[in-house]
Amino acid sequence: MQADTINDAEFSPRQNAVLAQALRLLVEGGEKALTTAGLARAANCSKESLYKWFGDRDGLLSAMISYQARKVRTVERSGEKLTVETLVEHLELFARDLLEVLAGDVSLALNRMAIGQTSRDGSKLGRMLLERGRGQIDRRARHLLESGQRAGLLRYGDGEEAYRTLYGLIVADLHVRMLLGEAAETGEFPARAKRAISSFLTLYGGQRILAAADRQGA
């Protein structure tokens, strides 16, 4: 059975609540705890509703990943004209959200589960994480960078390279270390986000960005 509501649009409040329960079950009990019957009990809904909303188990996992990825915001306001201040604000928000989501129990549980399945089923979950999770985040962030370039605030030739630089400056090897069990210093995330965005703008900022940085350093 295929899900009839799995797309890039927002889920309904009720569906969001069910997905939050599904992620809680995964974190607390692992893959074995994520059953249709168990989720129906935890979310106080019928199994029929789960099948209608999300389809099969793969559809549910895909929806869970999409729900989690939407926690990383880029704050795209319709018709907004970016300024130096608003671009920096949006980039720093993206960086903080990205760090917080990657450091969360949900992200770590999903990624560890995908790693564990790699040799068993051709990494189906891994592909979903890349397409529905990382891919969704990447598209929104790339759109923000493109908006910054159109506004004359950023300058780059290769958008993919610029975005990979941004992601690398924010995350570096932190996610790998956390997957291996290192505790994240979440209190340092705001400062880490600021440093990453400052470094990115030094590399890719347009004249208005660089002039603003000079004024602040004066």
C-alpha cells in the first residue's frame, strides 16, 4: 500500500503528533519497538489510520525522516528582500537548527539504524535518509544561498561547492563523533554556528557583507 499524503507539504497536526510518537518509540525501544500495533497504541489511533496516512513501514519511515528534517529551518519569507542582517540571521538559524537536529537522539537513532541495515537490505533506510532527510535540508539551504546571491550579498560560481563548504564549516566531523558515542556540547552550538557563518561569509560574502564585517571589526 502506498501512502496518499507523503509529499513535501506539511502533515496535519494529528499526523505530526503520530510521527512524534513514532520517533519516541524508535529512540526508546529501537527498531523492534516501531510496530504498527505499538504505534497505534502509543498515538491512540487505529492501524487503519496509519496505513491510510503513511502506507507501509517504508512510508512511515519516510514520513518520520521528513518530519525530522523540517526541524532545520531557513526562514524563507515570501517576498522578503534580504539584507546583510537578515541573511546572517537566517544562516545562523539554519546552522543552529542543523547542529541541534544532528545531535538529537532521533537523528542519532535513525542514522545508527541505517548503518546497521546497510549490509542487510541494500541500505534502503540510508537512501531514505539521504533523499527525504539530507536532501530536503540541502534544497532549502541552497535556495537561501541562491536568494543571497541574487540580492548581491553572496558571490560564488558553483552553488553545490558553496553549500558543501557551508555544511562542512557547520558540522565538520561532529556528527561522526556523536554517532560513535561522544556527547555533544550543545551549549556551544550558538557560538559554533556564529563562527561557521562568519567563516563562510569571509569566503563567499559580497562587497556589502565584507564592508559590514569591516565596520564591525573597526
